[in-house]
Amino acid sequence: MAGIGFELRRMLRKESLSGKLQAYAFSAIIGSGPWVLSIIAILAIGMLNTQGGATSAFVGEFQVSITYLMASSLIATSVLQLMFTRFVADRLFEQQDAMVLPNLLGALLLTTALSGLLGLAVAWLWLEGSVLYRLCMLAGFVILCAMWVVLVFASTIKAYRRILLVFLIGYGVTVAAAWALRDRGLEGLMLGFVVGQAILLFLLLAMAVRQYPGQQLLAFGFLKPALIYPSLIFAGLFYNVGVWADKVLFWLHADTGISVAGPLRASPLYDLPIFLSYLSLIPGLAIFLIRMEADFAERCEQFYATIKNGGTLAQIGQARRDMVASVRAGLLSVFKVQGATTIILLVMGGDILAWFDVTTVNRSVLNILLVGVAFQLLILSVLNVFYYLDQRGAAVVLCLFFLVANTLLTWGSLKLGAPFYGYGFGLAMLLTSGLGIAMLARKLEFLEYETFMLQPASS
């Protein structure tokens, strides 16, 4: 996130209040990215297709279809996302910028081919519905898989205003196209979503091409065995599967899941509360991006620069202490802001839901999920520090624990019955964030040792 971090630091150093507000607004939108903005777009499309207090029947099918596209595309590309991010970061560090674009196009070609074959098989053999619906699902899956790869570059581009404009255009077109095609029912909404996401993908790709001109068309250097980090593959896979584990269990359980669009199932009791809970992350994500990508990233850079430039032991120790202080301050800021947001929503959630005319949400489930996603933000913060410090093994352990805890505890809550719904997710996030903070504290304590003593011996 070096490009975004650079811009945030520049804005925060302005003495004016407008500069600081601009930095927080920018980080909130970029930090949210397609994750939260897609939820807003899906909910907006549903609200636009509500007439006389009644929602059109096909809206539920549309929302479930998009949810499955998001989940499946994130999981399918999880084996590539972190691995490719590390490849790009290493090439930029080596000042080999010309290698970036050819490898991006190579990664996109590989992603499109594999996701196209997988999506075609699923659309043909598993999905039900019209041919147009299946084609939209196939196209949406391929486009989203490609987008997760291209988004690696959005964080390195310093033209943050263009990034914001691209996101607004992409999701604005998504909502507008779905509204314009609503008369075609489910197929119209799906086609509108595909058109909007395709425009967003190509706009992001155009920015990457402009930022990193290359001397060749395609390259697959990111697939060289020496440049592949299996730990990043497993960390990405475990985390993304873990994020969706509780949702899938609620979809499949006989007491909580229903069939909505053929084989696609949903859980009305759980889906709306969890998606609304994720919207509460916007303030916390803003602080997360500023503290972690601006403050901590700068201290981390100074620590390793001190070592690289032959600093004294005292200088290295001071640089480490400054970095540790920035980690503590960042985690505390994230916890305070997200905690305050959660408390406000716990107290005023009913009034806010009534204002938006949302009357079907289960408040008890929503309350526990609000607490759970607050702890999930802490997990993201800890993982971010691990990746900066190249503590890939620790990241794998934490992501695996996250996956196992969320799966087992959610399954246990389903077995215990309705009064315990949501507690599995909440407890899993609490335990995982606690483990992550404990692991991080130990890693920071022995950072000098691991930095010097665990390097490969030179001949």
C-alpha cells in the first residue's frame, strides 16, 4: 500500500483541518473498497426495486446470486492474491517497474482462463435458470476474479482522486444499469451488475497500464518456483475460506437456510445482520488505513533502513521501539474508533434501522455480529503487520486458527439452537484477535533476533 500511504502522509502533514478530513475521508473509501461498496450497491438495488413497501420477488434471488459470486471469486483467487501482491512489491522494491505490467497481464490471462473454465462447468452443471442468467453468472464470476487481481495495483497508484472517481463510476453504473434493466427481472439486474463491474475492471486496468508501461505484452515470472511463497498461498486461502465459513454453514443448515435460486441457498436470519454489521467497519477501516499504512509503514521503513544503512545497535533499538509504539498506537486507535462505533450502533441500532425502514433484521443476532466484526478488524490489523514484517509463518497460523475457530464455533452455535446464533462467529473473532495480538507481541519482542539471526548465511 506504499502509494496510498505516501498520499495519506502528505495530506496528514497539512496544517489545515480540511487536509486531515480529506485524508480520513479518502482512507475510509479506499479502505472500504469493493468489499463494503458492493454491499451498499446490492442494498441500494434492492431498495430501488421496492414499491409500496413490497420488494420484487427477483430482488432476493439477485442479492443471493451476487453474494455467491463475491464469495466464490474471493476464494477462487485467494491462492494468487497475496502471492502476486508479494511479487509486485518485490519488483517495485528492486525498481524493476517494467516487469509489473507484463506479469499483471499474464496473471489476468491465467485467472480469466481458469475462472472461465471453472465458471462454465458450474453454470452448465449446477446452476439453474435461463441461459441469460447463467451467462451473467459466468461473466460476473470471471470479471470479479480478474478484479481482485487488478486491485493489487490500485494501492500502489498515487493518483488517489482518480481511484475514488473510478470506484464511484463503477458502482454508480452498477446501480444505474440495474435500475434501467429492472423490467427484465432477475436477468436485468444481473446484466446491470455485470456491466458496472466490467466498466470498473477496465478503468482500473487502464490506470495500471498508464502507471506501469511495459516493454513486452505478457510475462509469467510470478510463477517461477523461486519467487513463489507457499505460505502466502495458504494464508490467503485460509483467511478467505474462514471469512465465509459461518455464512455457508448458516446457508446449508436445515433450520436456518432456505433455497432461493435453484441450488443457491441463503439464510434470511443471518445474512442481513452480517452484511449490515460489515457496513459498521467504515470508520474503523479509515483509522486502520491511516494508522497502519501511513504511521506504521513509515516506522517500519525507517527500522529496516537503519539496518540497511549500517546503523548502530542503539539506533536500531530506537527504530524498533518507535515501530512498536506505532503498532500499539495503531491497534489502540482502531479498537477505540471501532469500539465507539459499535457501542453507538448497539444503543441506537433500532432507531437507525427504523429510519431506513429495515424491520426484518434480528436485533439479537445483529448485536453480537457487530461485536464480532469489530474484532475481525483487529485481526486484519495484526495480519497487516505480519505481512509488513514478512512473518508469513505467523500469518498462516493465525489464518488457519481463524478458519478452524469460525467453522467449529459456528457449527456448535447451530447445534445449540436459535438463542446462540451469531455467538460462534463472535467468539471466534474474539479468540483469533486475542491470539493474533499475543503472537504479534512476541514477534515484536524478538524482532532484532529474527531480522539478523534467521537470515540465510552468505558464502
